[in-house]
Amino acid sequence: MIIPDGTLQVKCPYCGGVILVPPWLGGKTVRCVNHPERLAVGVCNDCGRNFCAECLYIYNLRARDAKATLYLDQKCLRKRYAEKANKTMFSGMAIVAYGVFFSMISLAFGIFISLAFGIFIIICGAALIAYSIFKSREIPPEVAIGRTLMERQRIEADPRLKKAVDAEKLYNELLTEYVHKWGGRTGIDLLRSEISAYTRQGVSFPEAVNRIYARIHRV
């Protein structure tokens, strides 16, 4: 088989097959910045460049009163984590500076109790700086879009995994209802005791959750 010039060959990450994109369509398709042989599936919300499913990461942004889901490439993702770490570091440096100033004033007036407090402030600031350095070197925990899709397909294909995931959702829903009705500690203990009553009889955790949910909601 002769492949015409300009034809884009795209390998499916799921089945392993090769898809041929003809030249007349190849000029209109956008390719991944890191992998030119792959089609781009999305745009990084920070830099605006196009990436494939393995290069874009899902980043859940949480503000005071709002939540948003961003899609970032690895470089922009690390940059966001570095910016967070830098803010923490600057706060630590400010605390250390205040502690040094407070200690010098206390030492000048001979107030040793205040001097001890100033040293404590310096230690807290130094600990905050050390924590920010650790966070800046931490590997971001976000998962690439491609891995998320593959994991979702794996769960859908395996009935046992799908059942476990569904039971986890039902458990969280039941837990919310129990806590709302009976209070925090009481609601948690009550739900756990009901599940234990089933599991002691040899019933699996997912089945126990499904039975309790069906009994309460009369499904």
C-alpha cells in the first residue's frame, strides 16, 4: 500500500490501529506541539497551544466562591504549582523578617520573653519556606486526559470495577443523607454498622450498599 505524500498517520491509543488522514484534510487538522504525528484534542487554557490527550492534564481550579476545570500542558501545570509555592515562600520570608525585627527590638530593650517569641516566629517562617520549597519540587498529581479516558473505559469494560465505582458513589450519597439526618459522628457510625451487618453475613460491600440504598429509597 502506497501512502500519498502529506498524509497524516494517526495511531489510536486504544486499539493500536493506524488512521490515515488524507492530504486535503491534513492541512485543516491541528497537531500536538510535542507529538507532531498526533492530532491535537484540546488547547491549553494558559498558553493557548494545541496538545494531544497524553499532553493535556485536568486541573481543578478552586477559588473562594467558584470552581473551574482547566486543561493544561505539563509546563503550564508545573508553572501554576510553582506560583503557589512562591506565594507561600514570600509569606514565609515576610514572617522571618518580622520575627528578626521583633527579636532585635526585644533584645534592645532586654525583654527576653518577647525575644523567645520572636525566635519562635522566625522558626515558623523558616518552616513555611521549607514547605514551599518541598511543594515546588513536588510532582503534580493531575492525570492526563488520555489516562482518564482509558481508566474510564477499563472500568466500563470490567463489571466488577464498574460495580465498585457505582457502590462508592451510592455510599457517599448515603453518608451525606445519614450525616444530615443523624449528625456527623452518629450518622457515620450508623451507616457503618448497617453495612457491617450485611458483610458479616457474607454479602460484599457493593451489594450491602446497594441493599441499604434500595431499602431507604425503595428502589
